[in-house]
Amino acid sequence: MSHKRIPKRKAAMAVGGVVALGAAAILLPNANASQDGASDGVAAAPKTLKAGDASDLATRLAGTLGDAYAGAWYDGEDKQLVVNVVRGENTMALKVRSAGAEVRWVDNSMTELEAGAGTLKSEATIPGTSWAVDPRTNKILVTADSTVTGDKWDQLESTVENLGSGMATLKKSAGTFRTFASGGDAIFAGGARCSLGFNVTAGDGSPAFLTAGHCAAAGDQWSDQQGGEPIATVDQALFPGAGDFALLTYDDPATEAPSEVNVGGQTVPIVQAAEATVGQQVFRMGSTTGLADGQVLGLNATVNYPEGTVTGLIQTDVCAEPGDSGGSLFTQDGLAIGLTSGGSGDCTVGGETFFQPVTTALEAVGATLGAGGAGAGGQAGGQEQGAGQDAGDGEAGADDQAGAGDQAGAGDQAGAGDQADGQDGAGGQDGTGTGSGRHSGQDSGLSRTH
């Protein structure tokens, strides 16, 4: 197969689609000062945390608390981490408060909730169903789409009831669970359309990108134009099973693939991959619907698609539609969170959407986020410097990053997206569609859209 050097405007393809947004990397200050009297046994007040820092703290506390830990979530309004502690574990509760998190007493331990999820897997693996632990209710959230009726519904309902009172909540979804691949715009293979997730560096140092694993079933070679020459080849893919992700390597080893999300005239630097936290605000980019936002609802979700069961996903209330598969899920301050897998509903009526965690995908394929070298290191270093400053300096750091994005050719990338729209006639990447969860192309910055 012939190799070609991809022009810069195409090499750094819009991560999930080109939308006219202002770049934003808002740095929230941490309130780390100890409270007076803490040394006398009085626990410190909950710290003010960024979502990424809350996720790291939750991971550390989960390892410390052992069986007393029953999940955690991020309170976006108060900017605090809330940790569920099994009733009676007073010593562990003190550790949570000392670490700067809020304690919430609950009845169901994580061990019990995970055992309940195991029962659902063995007795109710029915296409059109999903389940995930919801730490905010301390229950398993079980969802059935519109295809689960009759005997299948009775089987699911009976299984949930047998878990015991207070263990699970069962709800119906108006849509149908499906993966979000389609024919149209963005990256193409075999008549299917998906979205590029995040540029990465493969284990051998070559430029590559992540997308959804179910997209790889459409073909090994992918193009950035419908019917165009291939620009990337599938290297590894998983779907269904313990994930939904694929690694595609660019055919031209000289391809420039910066670690950033193209948001039109500017870019948002992606500084690192991070675990999701329940309650965290997230943004999704996709080639069909552009930008949508929402919250993380559950972790380690199991989804029973018609093609098979996928485990270990992130459940959200972010909308998505066919063609958005593989697109990036990220935060306002540049954390890569997930890759669009599938769900139900659309961006008019809403619904559930599930995402493959980026951290798991990177580990599985042996890749690292970003293009490596000085460019990636510079972005990460700039973010770390900004995070260590006060709020005023943090805002200045965000502006500096936006400027760096301009220097990296963000304008060229936007032009590439516009050109693709013109060639394909789809216009799906302009992000100007309306409806709950969508983002208008006229906005000047990342913000909540519903």
C-alpha cells in the first residue's frame, strides 16, 4: 500500500468534529488549607476540588477504606467529593474527612452491589439491557430499552426483585440500545461512518488514534473522506467483551497528530487521560451532532447490545446519534475521559450514552496519549504550571494554551473540517444543530448546553 504525507490541515483531524467554540481550560483552585483544630481530632472541612483531582482522591480512598468503601461521586455544585461509607465504620469515616472528602453513610457495601451485578449478568443478560452501580442512590441502576418486553421484561423484573429491597432500581428507556456507527461524514470504511477519538502514540512510537472497537468491524482501512484514500489502518480492536475500543495507526509515519481537541478557530489541549467520576461534567464531540454535554451517571457499566455484551463502560446522560461512535469524551480542563460506544435516544429527546474509558483502552493497546516529543510535554508542563497558580494566574494559563493551539494550526484544522463538509455535503460537523445537549456554533466557549 502506498503511503502519503497527510497535509497538516488533515493530519490533525478534528477530534470528534469541528465546531465553532472558544478554547477553554478553566483551572479551578484547590482549597487545601487545614481547619483550625484538625490536630485535636476535628476533621477538616471538605476540600474544593477539580473533577480530575476528585477522581484521584476517590481512587486513593477506595484502596484505603477496603470493605467500608461503597463508591463516591463528585458534587459539581459545591466542587466536593462525596464518599459512601458503610454504616458503623467510624474509623474509616474519619479517614475520609481527614482526606478532604464528605462522608455519606449507606447500607449497601460495594461488595454487595458488585455481587448483585454478577447476579444480573448470570440471570438477566438480555439484549437491550444495562446496569451500573449508582453511588448517589447506593443502588444498581438497571435500564431496559424498548425491545425488552413480555417474557424478557418479566425475567429482568424478577431478577431485580430477587436482589432484595434497596439493592436496585429498574427503569425503562424509550429508545433502543445500539452502537452509533452510520454512513456519512468523518472517518469512513466499508460504508460506515465513525468519529476520531484522541490522537495517541502507539507502542512503537508511530502516530495513531483511538476510536470505538465496533467501528473496526466495518473495515481495516479508514479514510477522512467518503470514498477517499485510506489514511489509517486498524492495528488492534476489541468489541464486544471487556471494552469497545480500537487503535488505528496513521499510514504515513510523518503525520502530525497533536494531543488536542479542535474546537473551530482554537483548540483545547488534552493534557492527560483520567478516570471518570460520577457527577462530573463532561463534553462529547462527534461527527454527527458536534458538541454535547452532560454528567457521568455510573461507572463499570454493563451494556447488552444486539451484537453482544460489553463491560467496563461509563454511563452518562450525554446525547449521541449514529456516526458519533468513537468520538471523544473530555472535560473542560483538558482531561481525556472516554470514547463514544453506544446507547439509546438521540439529541432531540435525550437518552443514555455509554463510553469506553480512555485509560483502559490506552493500557490495553500499549499506547500513550498525545503525539509525544516536545509538543506533548510542553502542553502537559503548561497545564501543571497553571494548576499550581492562583485563580487569576490559572486563567492566564488557559489563554496561553489557547494561543498555543492557534500556533499549532487550529485554523488550518477548522478549514479542513469545513472543506470536508463541502465535499461530502453532509454539513454534520458544523455543530449548529439545535436541541437539548447540542452546542451552537455561535458560542464562544465551552459551557453547559442543557
